[in-house]
Amino acid sequence: MRIGELARATGVSAETIRFYEREGILKRPARTASNYRDYGKNDLALLKFIRAARDLGFSMA
């Protein structure tokens, strides 16, 4: 799935997803032939977990 789809499915903005990649929280995804990021089910599950933890007040540290 592309970054926009992942963002909509998790309620996390595309810029936040890119930030998590830069910080090493998310692995950099594979790229499609047209150079789009290609996220999988594991990325979706991890972002849902992070979002739930953040909503409960946990910091990224």
C-alpha cells in the first residue's frame, strides 16, 4: 500500500510516517517501479500499535 493509504488506515499523517522512517522507528519500505513507497501489513500493524500507545500517553522515548 502507498503512504496515503497507510496514513488513512492508521490516522497518522504521511509526514509523521516519513518522520518515523527518518528516525528509524519504521524500516524504509521497498519502492515500486514508479518509485512509490510500498508498505505492507507489518507496517500497518506497527503504526496502529504506535498510534494506540501515543493515544494512551506514551512518549516515543
